[in-house]
Amino acid sequence: MDAILLQILNGLDKGSAYALIALGLTLIFGTLGVVNFAHGALFMIGAFCVVTLQKILNLSTVAIDPTKVDFLGNPLKVKTPYIVNWFGEAAGSAIINWSVPLAILFAIPIMLLVGYVMERGLIKHFYKRPHADQILVTFGLAIVLQEIIKACYGANPIPTPAPEIFRGSFDFGVWIGMAENAVIYPYWRLVYFAFSALIIGLVFAFLQFTTFGMVVRAGMADRETVGLLGINIDKRFTIMFGIAAAVAGLAGVMYSPINSPNYHMGMDFLVLSFVVVVVGGMGSLPGAVLAGFTLGILESFASMNEVKGFFEAIYLPSIDQIIIYLVAIVILLVRPRGLMGRAGVMEE
Amino acid sequence: MFDKFQNNDRMLMLFFIFLVLAGPILLAPFGAGYPDLLQRFCIFGIFAIGFNILFGLTGYLSFGHAAFLGVGSYSAVWMFKLLTMNVIPALILAVIIAGLFSLLIGFISLRRSGIYFSILTLAFAQMSFSLAYSVLTPITNGETGLQLTLDDPRILDAANTSGSLPSTNFFGLTMNSTAKFEFFGMVFQFNVGFYFCAVMLILAFYLAMRIFRSPFGLMLKAIKTNQNRLNYTGVNTRPYTLAAFVISGMYAGLAGGLMACTDPLAGAERMQWTASGEVVLMTILGGSGTLLGPVLGAGFIKYFENIFSKINENVLHGWFSFLPDGLEDLIVWVLHFFVGKGWHLTLGLLFMMVVIFLPGGLLQGASHIIDWIRGKKQSSSTQISNPNSMPAE
Amino acid sequence: MSKQLTRRGVLKSGAVVGAGLTMPTIFTSSAAAYTNEPKGGTVTLGFNVPQSGPYADEGADELRAYKLAVEHLNGGGDAGMMKTFSSKALKGNGILGKKVKYVTGDTQTKSDAARASAKSMIEKDGAVMITGGSSSGVAIAVQGLCQEAGVIFMAGLTHSNDTTGKDKKANGFRHFFNGHMSAAALAPVLEKKYGKDRKAYHLTADYTWGWTQQASIAAATEAKGWKTVKNVLTPLATTDFSSYVAPVLNSGADILVLNHYGGNMINSLTSAVQFGLRDKEVNGKNFEIVVPLYSRLMARGAGKNVKGIFGSTNWHWSLSDAGSKAFVKSFGEKYGFPPSQAAHTCYVQTLLYADACERSGTFNPCGVGEALEGFKFDGLGNGPTEYRKEDHQCFKDVLVVKGKENPTSQFDVLEVVEVTPRAQVEYKPDHPMFKGGSLGKCNPGA
């Protein structure tokens, strides 16, 4: 029981990462009809917004401390961040400590800008091109973006810790009357889940309750007719692309304390995100979210040791990677357009 | 010029045979005239030609073709371990097993079309990768890769007492034997393994050409153009697409088998999605639906992977040593982002450039250049024959 | 479709092309005694390191060390460890009077790519020796290739027992230590620190290095009285270890052993710390984490999470023997930061190879191999060391380290707890964890 509860919590967390990326992908698929292989790179850029902000906050004055020596025997250079000099020790380190949440504010304008530039500069020209061309150009873009990040920040992961007060974990077991330490879960992951739920809610509310959202939904259903009504659908789609980029970027920002950002983290997520989008059904936002959580929870369960050793005689270590694809196949065979897909979208 | 070739099969075939067989000489000035890379050009050429039979003709975009290549490699290596070091049984088994495997996956995946088909093939390939990487370790030797050992049975071969591993051979002709010739300071290497792969590539190319020109090929093109209309006229398209899928799977199996013939080792990473993606990129980069394009694309990507990744700052300094010091350092500093550890960046930029400026792939770029040299007259005729050739802007 | 190809036509044209090939007057290069015998005034070494993928930074550090070694061999710089090396065969005039040149390649940490890169160095650039790498799977694959091609392979960073165990090759040599030696060094320290009555939970990367290290650590700690509660294999591609870490506390274990390296280690350790495992008490004891193989470069990626966590390492820049100091000085002055253990082992391997060539008077792999087998030396940073003849493994002292509590700089993340003497980590060549496979005969190639 406790093990199951634990993996459900875990799955919600993984699922929310998948759901956030898949949501952005579906928005772009649905509105623009573009297969965006660079979407994982946007997630990665989001995470590197945190790294950048951390670097900016840690910009330092260098003073030489003659009492200590460095590894070559020269006097040690001691660095003090400007921010500590300006705001004093306590406030300065508190700001650095909170760099991940602060990066949300930092990342939103950057991601909107990145999305805008990408759409206007490149994607716009590919609306009418075959999907194969879209894949090639966005894949090329993804490689270029991640190589630029690698050239700037190196290949090693860079630690971006969550604020101190979120360290440690919450004991669910005690809370619901189970033994101590039976079901524990890190605070930051709870924050991550809540944040994802909030973002997903906001995107849906935005599409559902604003005129802008209504036009975009209409455009997703029938782009030509909306265009004929004299509505500048292109401009709205550009904004939509920016929003999709921002959603991916924010997912990356909040994910950075969970896994230290590295330049290839986008590619790691990309394939499974595509599976999630397609299993959810092309062009369906609720489908993407549903599939994200389903596959996330499934992956968590499959990585349980009990599942791996299910067939007493043989132990199957990477069964979690296998089950998730197996289930994807079964869903696609049983439901031809995924969980909630619409007919005729990307079927030709 | 290339368009002319498309219409003149004999010329195209002769041109192709010449290019392939003279590879060691033509490519030596570009630093690519050594056996391993030449073999890779042929092997990935075969892989891409096969992929193009499916994707270029029917428009079905498979994201799992690396699985068939991997299966071919594993079968070939097992043949080397159990039966004999002769490459023929290994290749036959590789093609058969890959064919059966693609029949199974194709039969299921082709129930869907469009992106749903792509994701189904991707899922199958990723499952095969995970299986090979870990679950099936007794058969695949996991991450390390399946290798030959001294105490393998090899029941058809004479007992091995030399204390070193036997090499793969074609009826006694060892694959890794190379004749080296020096000619005005340049070394040309003629390698048995390469010529074996080259013959296979030529046969594969010839077969693909026949398929392209056959009624079967025409049917596949019709499926790409409008499958619904075909269905309405009462044609059941599934057997045709399945046949194309299996043929391209067998091509992949042949490529995988040849990889094992030239280097008897099979690793699971050959089956990963990045490897499947690579063949998609090769085909689109070269020009999907054309005969020469995929081979060209395969050559390009492999060239970048093997040559650009080996250029380091020392080499760059060597190239630009004739420039004044400051300028030399500046140029080397700029260029070092694009070579060595930055070769991925160059590749990514290349993908973008090709697809933005040459929508029909490299092959079209080549014909543009040739037309430009010959004057504007012919260029207008290319425009007509290729309505997609408008640049993106 | 009228102009279809006939078989005759193809054959005829093939013959024409064939004849064309043989036309020019050609000079066959004279036969060599072994693969890539250096003919001119230079000798080429192949540095095959990961330049893309997750280990790119480690590869970059290895490459720095190689460049430094080449500089020193050719008589440039301050000669580094050549001054402290017990063998004085190297004179700073290249190897055997030939200037050392090098080529570089990218392994991508994939067996296929690494072999392709090594092959191009051998076939195209004429390298007589291949070295480098940051993963055991790659090391084993490239070692096999070098054996077949007839060149020497000087392994870079590879820690699996199999490299010099069941997959050992006559042309391959490893200076780096292995999982078994880590276990032998670590177990007594862990016993002293955490007591005899402990229950360990292992998370293990699912490939050759993970398996062999886990087996070694489990055996060594069980001999000290620990119990192994469970061993869970994690796929190498895992990035989020939460579902593996979550059940640990509830399993009754009070120690978590992370048999992970590189990115896996960073992510699993970060997960474990996030779950607050180290703040918990189980069975009345404080919960502890152990990382048997540390890498300073990687420890940096884990940030504060490594504080106080025990592990082992092949070498560390803070060592105070003359060899280490000389190496840190020349590396630090050239690049501005201290070298990693990967850089150290690669530098040393290059010197050892060059020295063996000098002592044997040839580049022939068989001669070089003979000179390396059973070679005893000192002054290269690990105290008295021996290349054992039976399996081509170096035997030397092993460092037990722990994450530093108060680092003074971003390089200062580990501190040496104990230098475990060589005698304690030595094992017999036919030890059960290393048996199977054989060196075979040295292969000089052509």
C-alpha cells in the first residue's frame, strides 16, 4: 500500500513534467501544424535561465586574501558577490538562495522573446512545407541551441539548488496514520507538482475564457474559415508560440533543482514528450495532459522492484522503459487517434 | 545534369558505379579515403536507400528503422560466433531476420498512418533498444556490445590455434586486408571490405532503381499522393505498403550485417532513436524520393561525424599558419567552435541551411549549381520538373 | 524505360573502370614489421576521448593532459612528472628520437563511434597507440579493436573489473584502478566510520562497470559484517531517480550505496539528498550514503550534496608527493586549474607508453608490451606501482575520499581521508571476479 502510494506521488511528478512539455507541443501542433523538434531545447533553455540568473547574482568582487593559498601556492582570491556587498550578508545570501523561484520572473520575458524570434524568424516559413522539412529544420535548430549552451556553460551538469526551506521531505505516512518514513516525499517536488497544476490550469482558463483563446481554439478547428472572417490569425498564432515556449521554459526552470541542468536534458525529454502528445491524441490539449500523467504514473510503477522481479526466475531491469512504450502501442492500436485525438489531424 | 540522369537509367547507373568504385581515389584528397569511412559510406548508403523506398515512395515516415539495422548486426555476429567467419551466411541470416522482424512490426504499425504510424515504429524501436541494452543481455551482451571470443564454437571453420581472433572473410578473402599505394605523396588504400560493401551498395542501388521504375513503385507513389482516392477505387493499399516496409527493413538488415562484417561487434546503441533519426535526416538531407539523394545524404553526415570531429586546434593552426599571427589566432578561435568537439553545431547549422535554401535536399543543390554553370536555359526546365524547388522565403 | 541496364553492360563498364584504376604507375609502400611502423621523423599517438555527450568535460580534461604530456615528451614546458619518474629513459627528445605528434577523436561515449574514431586514427593517421576514454563499455570495445588491429591501447578512465578481467587483451593496459580495489580500500574505512551492523541498499547502473563494482562492494562490506538488503539495477538512460530512491527508507536499510558514475551519480545523489535520506534515522542509526567511485568533475555537478559522503578515487590533486606536486604545478600553470583524476591517469599512461618504447627500443606492440609487463616504477603520483604481467593491471595505493565540508574553491570538493596501501587492495589474477577470458598473444598487426 505504502509503496503504491509512493509511486503514485512519484508518477504525478514525472507526469507533470511530461504534461507541461506535451501541452506546449500540442499547442504548436494544433494551432500552427508544425512538428517542433526544438521544443525540448526550449525546456532546456528554461533550465539554463536559472543557471544564468545564478551566475548574474553571483557576480563577484575579487579580493586577495594573503593568509590563505590556492592549489599552486599563490595567495587565494576570495570572491564576494556584489549582491552581498549591496544588500548586506543576510539579504544578499537570501536572494541567492531563492534564485530558482526568482528565475521564474527572469525566464518569462526571455522565453516569450525566444518563442517570438523562433516563430517569426524560422517557423513561419515552414507552415506550408511538408512535415519532414519541419522535422529537419527544428531538429537542426535544437542541435544548434544545445551546442551554443554547451559552448557557454560546458557539458557538466550545473547544480541549481532549491531554496533552503524546501530541502528535506514531507512525511505523508505520519500524516495519514502510517508508520514513520513509510511514505516520504521531497517538498520541492510537491511545489513542482502544484506549480505544474497551476500552469496547466492557467493555460486552459486562458483558452476557455478569453476572446483571444476563443479565436485560437477556433483557429485550431478551422484555420481557413477564421482567416476568412477577417481575423488576423497569424499574429495570434505567434503569440501562441511564445506562450508555448514560456510554458516549456517554466517547466525547465522549476525542474532545475530536481535534476541539475545540462545541455542535453532537452533531447532526453523530447522523445517521450512526442509519445505523450500522440498517445494523448493529436490536437487535443486535455489528451496531452491526461497522457502525460498516465504515462508518468505508469513509468513510476514499472520501475518498482516488485514489478521488475515479477517473473520470479528472470529479473528485468529496464522493464520501465519497455512497459511505457508497450502501453503506448496498445493505446494507439485500441484507439486509432490516441486517447482524445481528432480525426484528420496529422494522419496523412 | 542530375535530372538528366534521372531520366537515363543507364547513364545514372554507370555514373554511380564509377563514383563508388573510384571512391578510394576520389575521396583521398578530402581525407576520407581510408577503409573504415569508405565502408561506412557504403553501409549507410544502403541503409538510406532502403529507408527511401519506404519514405520517399510511400511517404510513411518510420522512426524505428535502426531496430532492423541492429537486429541485422546481432544476427550476423551470432553467425560469426556459431557457424563460420565467412560473411555470406551472416549476411543471409541478417537479411532474413531483419525481414521477419520488419514484417511483424510493419504489420502492426501500418494499421495507422501519419504521425501515429511514426510513433508506433518509434515505440517498437525504443522497446527493442531497451531489450537489447539490458533485458536480453545474455544474447546481446548489453552495453558492452556483442563481441567475438576465442572460444566461440564456429563449427564450420577449422580450429583456431593462433591465439588471436579470426577475421571475417569472403571465401578466404579477408575483409580487413588492404593494399596501399603511394602516388605523389598521397596514399590510396584499396580494401577488400570496402569493395565488398561497394558491390553490395551497387546491387542495392540497382534493385532500388528497378523498384522505382516498376509498376509496384508507381503504386507506392500513388499511395503517397493520395491514399484515400486509391482506397475509394477499391485498391487495398496495405499489402503494398507492407511490402515496401519489409523491403526497406531488409535493406536495413543488410546494412547492419555489413557493419558486423567489417567490424565484428554489435552494440545496442545502433538501435537507439537517435540512430533511427539519423537515417531520416540522411534521406531528407540528400533529397527524399530521389535515387542518388539518400546516398549523398548518408555520405555527408558520416563525413561530418568522422572528419570534422577529428579537426583540433593544432590542425587549424596548421591550415592557417600562412596568415599573420594575430589574424591566424582569431580565425582559429572562431573556427574551433565549429570543429572538433563542436562538430554537432556545424551539422545542425547544415541541416537548417539545406532545408531552408534547398527544399529538395542536397541533390537539388547540386543540380542548381550545375545549371548555374551551364547558364540559365536549363535552370528554367528544372523549375518545371521540380515544383517544390522554391526557396522558403 | 527502354534503356534498361543489361547484365552485360554492367560487367563491361565495370571492367573498363577496373582497367582505369590500374593505369597510373604506382609505388607500393614497403612492407612494415608491425602496424603503422613510424617511418619518418615523427610518431603519431591517437587520443580518443569523449568530446560530445555527457562526459565531454571529462574528455576535455583528458585532452588537456595529453597535450601537456606531448609537450613534455618533446622537451617543452617544465617536464612535469618526467622529473620525478623513477625511470630515466625519457630524454625530452620525443620518443626514440622521433617527435611526438597526435590526432584527436570523439568517442561520443558510444562503442560504435569510439571504434570508428579509433579505426580512422589507425587507418588514416597511422597512430601506433590509442588511448583515452571515460567509460568501461567504450574501453572494452576499443581495447578489442586495438588487439585486432595490432596497436597498443592505454586505457583512460575505466573502472570495471572486466577491463583487465574477463575482457583483458594482450595489447591493452590499464593504469586506473578498478571496482574491486575500490571495495577493498573502502570497506575498512566504512566499517570504522559506520560500524559492523549495517544494512546496505544498492542502486546500480545497469552495465559492466555497475555490475562488477556492485559485486565487489557487496562482497567486501559483507565480509565486514554488513548485510546487503537489496540491489536494484537502474537503466543507464535514467535521469530521474526518484522512483528508485523513494522506496529505500522503507526497506529497513540504513546505508545507500550508489554504484553510479557521471550524470547518473549526480542525479541519483541529488534525488537521495532531496528525499532527505541523510537527515533520517533508521534502526537507531543515522542514514548514510556511499558513492564508491568519485570524480571531482562530477562531484562539482552535485554541489553541496556531496558533503561528508565517502568514496574512492584514483588520484587527487591535493596529494603532496613530489610527482603529484610537479604534475599539478605544470598543469595548473598551463590551464589555470588543478587536473582531475582522469587527466592524471591519461598523462601517466602517455609517459608510461613512451618510456616503454624507449626501454624496449621499438614501437612494436609486442616489444612495448613486454617492457610494460611487470614494470615497477615510482614518482608518478601513486607511490610505488607495478604493471602486473598476468592481467596488465596497475597495482598501487588507493585513495579513500569524502566530500569536503568547507570547500575553499570550486575545485576543492574532496578531501583525502586515507591512503590505502597497495598490499591491502591486491588480489590474485585468478580471483573469481576477474576470471574467464585470457590475454591472448600480443598482436603486432601487419
